Amino acid sequence: MNRNIQKIVNWNFSKLKGISMAEVPVKFPNNYQTITVPHTWYLDDDYYRGVAVYETTISCLPNWNAYLEFQGADQWCKVYINQMFAGEHKGGYSTFRIPIKKDFIQNNKITIQVYLDNTNHGTINPSFGDFTIYGGLYRDVSLITVAENHFDMMYYGTQGLLIQTDVNDHVGQVNITPKVILNKNGHTPHIVYEIRDSTKTLVYAQTGCINEKTTLTIENVCLWDGLENASLYFLNARLICDDIEYDRVELPFGFRTIHLSPETGFYLNGKSLFLRGVAKHQDYDNCYCATTVKEQSHDIQLIREIGANAIRLSHYQHPQYTYDLCDKEGFIVWAEIPVLRLSMDTDLLENGIEQLKELILQNMHHPSICFWGIQNEIGMFGTEQYMFDYCKKLTTLAKELDSSRIIACANMNQVEIANPLNSITDAVGQNLYFGWYYGKMQDYKTYLDEFHSQNPNMPIGISEYGVDCNLHFHTETPTVRDYSEEFQALFHETVYPILESKTYLWGSFIWNMFDFGSAIRNEGDIKHKNCKGLVTYDRKIKKDAFYYYKARWSNEPFVHITGKRFQKRNAAQITIKIYSNLPQVTLLINGKQTLSKTPQQPGVFLFPDIDLITDGQTKIQAIAENCTDNAVFVYTDIPEESYIYHDTNKGQNVRNWFIKETSNND
């Protein structure tokens, strides 16, 4: 029997309010829903954190070697087959499998019950975070059948095949570690390895022993070179015994080198590359965390459009196809585990270790991944010695599993510059919010220079920066925490030039590319969302700040008039601001040409003192080479009330996230 994968889509579902995981299994409720997987039980107006159950019945023969594969079950999962305990998993983001024992099978069928609990028990990471723990079988569930002899399905959720690469002067080495299960005796069991290039042309073949490391050497390899040339290879491994093929696995991989310098930043294949990055969560309007490759592909294309070259896939392991997409597109990836708040609970600490093993072993073949992130903001509420010891343990483990990548962490300004958390990993990212939660925008300059001065041997980057934006709010005079689209744009126009001027920085990641779910938030007149995204939660609207970065990063010609949603203006004269990556922009006002302008700063064109018609519409057209954009503005005698944010809880909206809350606008 060759490997066969059958998705299990149709399930019955019910919440089990008042039931704990210690009480399962229970009789399946009568008041169930019929659903399809991927599925989450989350609703904005009903944030249920508790136990729920999924049930389905499928065919399964006793002579099958069968496994249930869960690509994402949030968060604590217990599986019962025909009322018998089959296995459990703690962690909502990695792939795991449950073996179907032969004595589970009755009448060639099995009834599967999957119990899930997204309650915060303090023993499963994340135990804290500014994002929603949705709950559900939110990624694919499959029945996988294999032959008696097969690549190990139970090795940390991997395919039973580990790949690490090295390259020197276009001579590539592929180091392969197979994990094989032999249940049927035979003569000369072995593995046939075949490597094909991006055109699927066979470039190398070799036979290796089972459960022994094999190194393949390939001459004149094509490098995976990021956006310039994301060249991939494919390893096909066939398990052979007595001239019979029992199992087959294929994984993509690539050849590239990476390096960090504390003075000059990140290098890909020996070439300096400033990481123009964005961060993203996995969730999406209406389907929440239960996305598919369709939604993730759309996200990647929007990131490609803006011109970024790096993605921080926050704050947990993302679906396998997202890493595949990053490989194909050429993005540099920071991948991480959801360690966001620590305690001395041994179960919580051990869970972080297990999630790190799963993240690395399941994803080490992806050339796009250059950073393994071991923690995010664990110092928010202070630091203790056990935290330092734990981060050292995670760093050592990550290096033992994969010494070819950069081990990183994300700290924040509450962690003093001299704190040991800033010197444990290979690289440090700083989550900084000067000019929003605290301080002034110009403080980025002094903080970064001071950090580099005190830690000259530690490569530093910016792992988060940004501000919230409610697209309903607008103003001619943007100020901090007015939640206006204009302040978000001003913030990024001010801060990003500071960041790119620091030649010692290896890169920066905007927080965030997309608005995302945060069930306990109620900020800027928006509930259940963190709205720091450059694109809305439904991906339908690109905020003005999106186009600022497109002007700075992308080579695709365009012109964009800002403030289109700020249509009603209580001013006889206004400034028209344009974003474009072209050298000159011409403005037409009601069809009449004005002077052309070159940018006042890279990507930004300002046309001040534009008169508005007081008794009708003022129509604006921007022209840059073959690109145009249009906007309409209307003069009003009084300010438009709906544009103004009224803070009824002044200064308290972010108390859960940062200690200091005073801030000044530049």
C-alpha cells in the first residue's frame, strides 16, 4: 500500500459548557451542529473559551497502518476512537498525528471524537498575548494510510525526513536524516534519493541506508537568492525493500548562506540586504483562524505588492503552505514559537521546548526561514533569573537541532538595554512603540544608538513598530492616539527613515501588515481587533500608510492620493499629499494643471495651499508618467463629527499591553 491522504471534512460539533478536559469523554450532545473543517467556534460577540467536541465516523480497515493528522487544533486536544483514548497534544499551531491502533477498529469503521480546550490553563503556550486564541479544528484533518514499512509519521509531526543544506562556492551539500519504521522484514532495505531542480529535471540520485544520515554533494547549484531568484530544489525519497517501493516523501529545499554583522546587518549569499519586513498573523475576517491556502496566498501577494522582502510570521507556527509560499516568492522569514509570558510552571516551560522542537523539525527544509524566534516580550512584567536560564536552554536546543540559522528573540523597551535577555540569542529584535504608547517618535534615534553603543557585538533589528488606525477618523492636524488614518501615515513617514538610516540595523518589521483579531481589545472605537495593520482585517482596503511603503519599497510604478476617505474638509485650503515611486507628480484640480513636483522626501509629494470650491466638489487628479489617481474633496462649514475620535477612557485603552502610557507627538 502506497501512502494515501484523505481529508476528513465533515464533522458534527458542539460546545461542552461546564465540562472540563478531566471529564471527557462524554456522551455526544444532541444539540450539535454539522460543520466542515477547517472550523473555529469563535464569534466576535461570543468569545467562548472552554471545551468543545467534534465527532465523525469514517471507514478504516484493520489491516491498515493508519494515522490521524491534525495540522492545527487549538489548543489542548484529546482524541478518542470508538470511546478509547488514542492520544493528546498540547499546542495549537503545529502538526501532530495520532496512530489508529488495530483494536480501535470495529466493523471496518471508527468513530472519532476530538475534544478541544482553548482555556488558558497557564500550562500551554501562549499563556498571554494580544491576539485571539480562537479554538477549533482550524486547519486540515486527514486520515493517512501507509505501508508496513514507512517513513516515521510520529517523529515530531515531520514527514520522517529531515533536510539541512550547506553551500560553498556553488557546491551544495544536502544532509539528510531519515526516520524509518520497519514492520515487515525483508532484504536490503534502503532509500533512493533523487534531487530535481525547479524545472523538475533530475540533477542527482543516490542510494542511502535507512536510519543513517546521508550527504549528497551537487556541483554548480543555483542559489536561493530571495526576491532576486527563489530557486528551489526538490528531494524525493523512496523507501525500498525487496525491490518494492513502500513509501515516498518529497520536500522542497534550497541552497543559500546567511550571516549577521552587528555593524553592517544581514547578508544573503554574501550580499548585504536590509530586511524591509512586515509581520503578519494568520487570521482573516469572517473565517478568523480557519483560513485556507486561498487566504494565505492573497496575503503573500499583498506583501509582494508592497515591496517587502521579509516577513515575521507571528507569534506561532504558521501553516506549512505559508512557508511553502514564502519559499517560492523569495521572502526572508522569521519563524517563532508562542512563548510570550513565562512562569516557573514546569509544564509551561516543557511545552515551550516541545513547540520549539516541532517548529524546527517540521520546517527546517524551508530556505525562506532564516530566523528561529524563541520568545516575544517575556520581559513585559519584569525579568528573573529563571527566564535567562530558560532562554539559554531554548537557544542551545535550537542550535543543536539546526546550527545553520539565526536564533532570535523579540524584546521591548521595558527590558533595560543591559539586561541579559538582550545578550543570549544570536540576534535581538526590539518591539518599540515610541510616539504611540510612550515617548516621542524621534526617540527611536537615541534608543537605537544607545543600545548599539552598549551592545556593540549584538546584531539588532526592529521586530515591531506601528500605530493603530480606525479608517473612520481623519484630521488636518494628526496627533498621537487620535486613531486617524493621517496619524498612522505621519508616524511611518517619520519613523521609517530613522530606521533605514541606522546602518547597523539588520532590518525592521512593521507591526502589522494586516489588522488582526484580539478578542479582549476595545480601542479606538473598534472592538476585538488590533488595528495597526496597513491593510484592513478583510483585506479590502489598503490604508494610506500601505502606499507610503509601496512608494519606498516597490518598483511597480504607481501614484496614490492620500486622504480619499477624508472627503469632507473644514478648511478653505488644504495640502494634497501624494505617495509615488516615480520622480515627478503633476496635479490637476478640476481639470486644470498646476505645477509639477518632485518628492519632498523619498516617496512623498506635497502640494500645499490647494483651494477648495466652497459650493461643490473639488476634483483632484494626480499624474505620474502613465499612472493616475483621482480623489474628490468637499468643503464644509463645520468639522465632520464622524471623523473625530472621542476618547471616553483617556489613557487607559492600552493598559494591558504597556506600563508607561504618556506620549508626546513630535
